[in-house]
Amino acid sequence: MRILILGAGKMGTFFSDVLCDKHDVAMFDVNAKKLKFVFNTQRFTSVDEIEGFKPELVINCSTIKYTLDAFRMVMPYLPKDCILSDISSVKTGFLDFYKESGFRFVSTHPMFGPTFASLSDLSTQNAILIAESDHLGKVFFKDLYDSLHLNIFEYSFAEHDVTMAYCLSVPFASTLAFCSVMKHQDAPGTTFKRHMSIAHGLLSEDDFLISEILFNPNSVEQLRLIQARLTELENIVSSKDSEAMKQFLTRARENVK
């Protein structure tokens, strides 16, 4: 299959690496320097080159802020039977865009990032297929994710964003709250060091990625829930209420079983 990847970032190069042995892969990025170390893949910096390649599938790995703009840039140069695909972590507005585009589409979300996951072993990681996607597109990505030993789940566009508000917005917000009150520690404990490791990983991500995940329309409800629990904990600590603390900890342990 002729596959065009948009964006030579972490995920774009990851998909290029895993696909280039079995498919004819090209990568498009307006920044030629990012394409310098791409392996066994054609390198495009001009949209005119895309038309001659005639891709059958486009995998859009641009940052969330530019995903739809990247599609719009290349669509005039794509064959009408080409399948569009995205790996965005927030899908708000994507279904309407795909319907208006006139192209078949498949939307997925590999639930791992190069920052935290070991790309040599993804057996503990997950991927989501969007239910409204084209059947052949879903078959392609299911086979790909199966070959990577990912655990695959299927959600609708709406279900995906609700789930992401819980799975991503909550830990992102909690980590940012930790960072916002951080002070240097000469002798950090084990728990502190683990939190710091997570914090460094999160803050190494693209600002637009962090922002767009938190701008998920469903995030506000989760942030309010965190605030409510913190207020409850503050009251328990202020009053040194041992019984209330015991109940709080019991609920917390139940939640993480």
C-alpha cells in the first residue's frame, strides 16, 4: 500500500519505522530538517510531490492544533479513493470534518507516546479504533495494532472524548498542579522522585498537545471533581479528623483496585 504520513515528529517517525518494510511509505513535512533521519521512506517537502505519489492512505501525525489544517493542505492532491486517517487524542469536530471532506476516513488513537512507552514492547499499551470509521481502514489499523501487540478497543467519536477527559485530562491536570507548587529538594524521597519523573515526561511534550488535551470539552467536569476532592482533603487535614481520613483513604484504595 502507498502510505503518506503527515508530520515528521515522534509519532510520524514511529509509524514510518513500523510501516516502511511492508509498504511504500512517504513522509511530508514543510521542515526539511525533520526528515533528515527518516529511514526507507520517501521525503516530501512540497505538496506537488504528493500528487505523483498517489497515496492510498494518509496518516496524519501533525500536532492536534494543525491536524485539520494539514488535511486541508494535502486534500487537493489526493486521489478521491484515498483514505484519510488521524491519530488525534481529542476528536472534537473531526466527524463533521470527515463528512464534509468527501473522503473515506479511519480515526484511531494509539494510547501511548514515545515519552513514556517502551516502543520495543507495547504489549501493555492500548489503542482505540473509532466506530464510525471506514471498514477497510479499521481492518488496516486493527492488523497493524495487533502486530504491535496493542490491546484494541472501539469507541464512538463522542465516547472517545469523554474517556480521554478521564484518562488524560485528570493525570495531566494532577501533574501540572504538582509542578506548579514544586520546589527543589536536595534529598527527595522515592515517591517525590517518581512524581518528578512523570512531570519531566509530561512537560517534554508539545505545548499544543498538552493544551488541546486539557481543552477537551469534557475536561472541565473532571477538573471540578479534582477540586472538590482536594477541598474535602484540605478540610480533613485542617481538622485532623482521623475517621474522615480513614474513609477517604478507603475510597481511594477502592478506586484503584
